[in-house]
Amino acid sequence: MYQIDLNCDLGESFGTYVKGNDAEMLDYVSSANIACGFHAGDPLIMKETVKMAAAKGVAIGAHPSTPDLVGFGRRTMDISPEEAYTAIIYQVGALQGFTQAVGVPLHHVKPHGALYNMAAKNKALAEAIALAIQHINPELILYGLAGSELIAAGKKAGIPTASEVFADRTYQSDGSLTSRRQKNALLTDANEAAGQVVRMIKENKVTTVQGDTITIQADTVCIHGDGAHAMAFAKCICHRLHMENIRIGS
Amino acid sequence: MYQIDLNCDLGESFGTYVKGNDAEMLDYVSSANIACGFHAGDPLIMKETVKMAAAKGVAIGAHPSTPDLVGFGRRTMDISPEEAYTAIIYQVGALQGFTQAVGVPLHHVKPHGALYNMAAKNKALAEAIALAIQHINPELILYGLAGSELIAAGKKAGIPTASEVFADRTYQSDGSLTSRRQKNALLTDANEAAGQVVRMIKENKVTTVQGDTITIQADTVCIHGDGAHAMAFAKCICHRLHMENIRIGS
Amino acid sequence: MYQIDLNCDLGESFGTYVKGNDAEMLDYVSSANIACGFHAGDPLIMKETVKMAAAKGVAIGAHPSTPDLVGFGRRTMDISPEEAYTAIIYQVGALQGFTQAVGVPLHHVKPHGALYNMAAKNKALAEAIALAIQHINPELILYGLAGSELIAAGKKAGIPTASEVFADRTYQSDGSLTSRRQKNALLTDANEAAGQVVRMIKENKVTTVQGDTITIQADTVCIHGDGAHAMAFAKCICHRLHMENIRIGS
Amino acid sequence: MYQIDLNCDLGESFGTYVKGNDAEMLDYVSSANIACGFHAGDPLIMKETVKMAAAKGVAIGAHPSTPDLVGFGRRTMDISPEEAYTAIIYQVGALQGFTQAVGVPLHHVKPHGALYNMAAKNKALAEAIALAIQHINPELILYGLAGSELIAAGKKAGIPTASEVFADRTYQSDGSLTSRRQKNALLTDANEAAGQVVRMIKENKVTTVQGDTITIQADTVCIHGDGAHAMAFAKCICHRLHMENIRIGS
């Protein structure tokens, strides 16, 4: 029988601004990537999100970013490996403060947005991030794009890694995600997304926008928690995994 | 023989801005309160400061603040106990990330500026801060103004406390510090400051600006690391403590 | 025939976070108070909001705040008159940049949240704000709480003022608004709110939560643009003003 | 007789952090580029700097940046032309608020750091910046790297431009500045820098690090106001210009 981790970015509200359906989404996923204040989230929201995830038995991860609140951490920024290393320590430490306070373990780290994408291709940045995690706690699992420099850096640093695939994003033949600036970046049909997920889990294959079939390692699947159809999407994918006898668990 | 902890606020640079003589000051103090990014400090500076303090065997504490970078955390701000609780967890967690990475223990927590002063008088705020520390790690020592609500809250929460006195600040007869807006807030003569310190340690007494003598508990003495005469001040006080057979240690 | 200005706080989105129904609300109001980045808003949103308001012929005002994004500018903060003066110049100047770029005049300035409330009672702060407006452009209209120190400061500085009343807030017998921390701070019934507005315009009277009837000057009425029932509220009040032969205009 | 504008980046302090020797430097330059809060500066400092520059008859310009306080605006960041357009309007507007309040004209706009460098090569970004200035006030002079896309964009937008050269930076054969990450990015000898300046003014020539001699238009010369030797550098260059009969004026 197959098993897969289903993860979602959560805690992305800020101050009086609300984003996502966190409480509902926690009923579907096995691990939560919680924003740490650099692209979204604030101390109050981090506390609430950690408490909710803990109450529902969802594994808790840090979701650190470049410092870019107004850009939601999506803008590529030329930070040095040293800046990445310290940004990771700071944000993972901050979130760990809340897991300690609530009395649950911190489970993983998944860089957000531009930091995630830069670390997929930039070896020095990837190694700085992996080293930061290794230094703060070598048992934390590094979530990174399947086949990326970030996964390679995690293995090199001797920390556990989880190769991540995306339910609703399309792939390029080099294994990278299609940029959000492209029109075909997103799968908008939930059944199609569910089909892509099942195939990645069972066959380790995905068809790219160029029409090629490439091999892909799927340890964890990212689903999105905001947007109009997020909940319908989540339900459809969970239902399909259930039908296919794939167990969801971190 | 007497012993006293000598503490100093450090790591208060930010980005390309430099403040204080951290490297030098670490030769004189037994504990360092390191800024956590809300009033000063950034991840790079936090890492460097933790490393320097660790290398010199100085006990490391978090120095959390209200979110007020441009005001250096000195402006009173009407934050709720819940906001204070989460701000403490966030910042103490972030600094603890760096102590974990460097492999040294986190030793204490001392709120900064306006947060320190508000917590000295506001019981609900003081208890929220003490609870945050108790939740993240009940062995951390809470540094607070001698005789304040913050020290009372720490005792109530069952965490260790250190009653703090100031070398270069003057006192009001109610035990509070003279506001920095008053002209007589600061002792500018190093010998006078050293004398005040010795008397507080040996006799638990201080003379207030009103001319009264009040009782004061002195577990730790704050000296300042920035300003034109900071180093001369530090040297003078250390020399006097030595002359008086008072050992410096955290 | 009566005439009244109907104003609304707009442009309070931030980055990817959306707040309010700005496009719709602009169909009902005669003046818009646009956030300037300190409590909400960012340059992109300011531009869009100014363009929308200009296209609908709504008078444009700046809505400056204390620097408190995470607290949405609602937390009382001990800023000096000098800090208030410069914060007003900065934010009014920034918004004026967008009105110049779009080619429409800047019409008024209404301080936001905690700054508005502090300036209602603190004379030094109120005078610093009025002076800032007088220095940047003495034709800008200062919107302030009816009967407040802010209105008095505007008159003293020789700039035009508009005494503001609130449709959905309740009043204390000293003329101040009931704090949002009180349960009875808000009128939740649209008809009751409309009735309060009409009476304030026609009779210059309002009944306080203590049961007194006080005199109140109503040059402009604030309605709120966010919240579940904002649009229904706006429609109800506009309809009632129409029924009562009160013209809406800035 | 030759004439040249000598400009300097000023107002780069922030909160309690001091940078540069602004008061002294204003005795040497003919135009000041004043930070607008995104990479440095805050409202209080902007006001003080505008007042000082006005008192000394120095022409005042805005020095807008990407939003990157901790990185001092030096980190390349993938902002869109629309984001650049609105960031310019916001910051130029904010500074113009202070020039209005003081009663002096705003004279020019010079993008800072990474924004300056990106706009030198990225045509879409350069045109967005030029358009923003044209929209806010088409009489403002755009300062940009000599020979850059930014100068071309200014000419295309029909606004006045000033081609900028640097006293203490070295040049590549394509006319770009040597990156600060290179060891030979800076001229540390004041006489050498002065010589480079004089030759750029009188002959429109500069020798690159590759050893080539290239043609360069010099309307304004940037000298730096911070760093240990800033004042000695400024004095040396001014003295040399005087000796060479080159008048300093904006």
C-alpha cells in the first residue's frame, strides 16, 4: 500500500488581514508549513496556527521566506548564502518557540516562494539553507522541490529530506515548475490535478508542458490553501487518494 | 564575598548601521542581552553577536521588544497581554535558534525599553511575559526591574528571576527609574555610578532623586554599551567592583 | 436643503491581502480617505485607489497613521508631536504624489485610528498635525472628530476643517466615541445608524450611551467599507439621506 | 569655463542610527540626494536633512529605493515596472511633502543602489521610472548612470536628465560600474579619484579596469558621504576642481 504526505502552506494571514481557510484545510493535510513573519504571518497568527495544527495532529513545519511582506515573498531577491543561513535560523527558531510553548515537536522546514525557487537552482544558497537546518536541529526534515539542488544539499548535509511535488502546478521538462507568470502554470481542473498526483506517487512520472514524461520522486504533495477553489481541490485530491488506496500521513 | 552579574544590551546594530562596541564590551560583562530584530538587530547580527558572546563565555539572553524599529523600542505602545505573550515567544525562539546553532545554552530573557518599563507597572502585561518564558523554557531567568511587577510575575509563574539595577540611571522614591525625558535621568559621572552600584550590592540601598534612601534588590547590574563614554564607564565600574572584592559572574 | 459629505476609509488592502469593497463603496461616498502605507495600503494599491476615486469623481484625502502595520494603526503609541508632524508630511506627500500623477487635486487629510483618537484629546499632537497640513498645503481640509482638539487645532492653524460624525459608532456624553473594546461601541442596525446620522445633520444632536442628548457638529459622516454588512449599511444610509432630502457631496 | 554638479547621497540615518556627515558634506556639494525611507531615512531625518540642505542652498533631490531597509537597498530584487513606477511616485511624493513644507523646490530624482543599477540595464524598469517622474513633475531632473538605459528612458519621456559619473568607483569597458563585490570596485586614493573626475569633465574620457579608454558624459559627479575618509575625499576633489577652474553648481 502507498503512503503520501499531503502538505499545505498555512498561517498566511497577517494582522487584521485574513488569508486561507486554515481550520478547514487542517482536516485534509498531514503536514502544515507555517509562515514565520517574513512573507506572511505574525506572532499571534503563528501561535493560533500552531495550536490548531497540534490539536488536529498535523505535523508542523516552518515556512521561512526572504524578507518581503509586501511582495508575499514571491520576488526573487539577491540574498547571500550567509543571509539565507541566518534568515532560516531566525524564522525556524521563532516558529520552534511556538511549538515548544504548545508542547509539540517541530517536524520539518519548507522554504517559501522565491527562496524555495532560488534554492532549487542555486547550489550555494541551497547548501546554506540545509546547513542552517542541520545546525538548529538535524532531525528536521527539509522539504524541497523534487530533483532540486535543495534536496541534494539536504542529503549532503546529512539531514532527512522530502521531495515535494505539486498537485496544481505544471512542470517543465527540466523538472522545474512552470513560472507563475506563464498562463499554463496552474492546473485548474481538480480531477486533472488529482490524476497528476496519483501518477507521481504510483509511477514516479509526470507529463511536462512540453509533452515529455519525466521521472519524479514524490514524498510529499503540496496543495494550496487559499484561492476560491482551494477546499474543493483539497477534497477532490483526498477523495481520489482514498479511492486509489493511498494513505495520507506525514 | 559578594558576587554580581553585570549585563549589557548588545547586538543593537541593524543592517549597515553600527551601534555599540560589542566586542570590547563583552570583555567586561558576565551576561549579554541580545536584540532580536524588533527594536534592533537582524539575523546576521544576531548570529555574529551570539558567536562572539559564546566565544568569550558570556551568558546569552534574549532582549525582546515591541515592534518599533524606527523608535528603537522606546515608545510606549498599547499592546495587549496576548500580543506581548506572542512577541516574547517569537523573539526568544528566534534568538534560541542561534544559540542552538552555535551550541550554547540560552540563559535569560530581558524585555527591552518600553516593554520593560510597561511590564514593570502593568501586571497583566508582566504576567503574559512571564508565562511566555515559562512556556518556552521554565529554566530561563527573567531579568526585570528590581521591585517591579515583572519580577513578581516571574515568581508567580515559578521561573527564576534576577532583580536588575542600573549603574547610570537615577531612581524615583517609588523604585522606578527616572524617565529619560527628565534631565536628571542619567548619572554621567562614572565614579558616582560605580558608587551607586557598590552600595546597591553591599547594602541593598539607593538614594533617590527625591533624596530618600530606599531598599533595592540587586542580582544583576545593567551597564550601557553605546554612547561616547560607554567603555570608560564599563572599565570604571569593573575596576571598582574588583577593588570592593565583588566578583562578576552570571 | 441639507447637504452632507459622506466619507469612507479606502485603499486598506496590502500586498496580496484584500480588504474592503473599494470599487463598490466609491459609488456611495463623496470623499475617500486613502491609506498611505503606515497602517495599510502600499504604493500599487494607492495608485489604483486614487485612479478609481478620480474616475468616479470622489474627493480624495490622505489617511495617515502611526507606523503600525501589524496592528492596523489601532494601538495607542506614545509618539512625540515632532514625530506626528513628520509622519503627516511624509504620508500626505506620498499620497499627493499619486494625485499629481493622476492629475486630480488632493482634497483633505483624515488621521487614522489611534492617531485620530490621540489627536482628539492631546492638544500638542493635534497642533502638530494641523501645522503639518498647513505647511504642506493650507487649502487641504482637516477631517477630525466633531468637538475634538484636532478640530480646534485646525481652526487655530487657519486651515479649513470638517467635523466628522460616525454612522455606526456610539457616543459618550463627553462627545468621544465609545472605545471599540466596549461591547456597545457599534450600532449594528443600519436603520438605527441612518436615524442617528439624519438627526446629527438636521438637529445637530446625538443621544449618548449614557442616555444624554448632546450637541454635535456634522460636516462629514464616516461610513465603513469593510466588514460583512458594509455595503448594505452604505446603501441603507444613502437611501435614508435621499428620502430626507439631504444631498451627498464633499 | 567648466561647470559641474557635485552630488552626494544624504539623509541616510535611520531612527537612532547615524550614518554620514551630512552637515559637513553639505558645505561641499551642489545637490543632495535624500533617502526616502525605503533603504534609509525616516520622516524625522528627511525633515532635518531637507531643512539643512535648504539652509545651505543645496539643490534637493529624492533618492528612492526598492523596499529593503535591512539590505540598505543594495540587493537586486525582481520588482515589476509597475512596482517601480509606484515606488518612485510614493517616495518622490513623500520627499516633496518636506520640500513643500520648507518652501523650497524639489530639483531632481536619483534612484538608489540596486534600483539604480537595475534601471541602468533594464529598459522596461528604466521607462517605468522615467514615466513616474514625468507624471509627478516633468521638470524634475532624472539623475542616472552616464550612458545607461535610465538616461535613454528619461530622454524618451521628455524630462531633463543628468548623466552621472562617480569619483571613487571604477568603470568597466561597457560603461557600467565595477560591482562592489569586486576588489577593484573602489578608488581609495583621493588624488586618483580627483584626477578621474577632472578628466571625465574636461575630456569626457575615463580609463576602465580593462585598460580601455571610453567616452563618458559627465553632468553630475557623485561623491560619497559616509565612510572613514569621506570628508577628506570631498575636500580633495573640491580643491582639485577649484584648481582646474571647474565651477561647482547644480
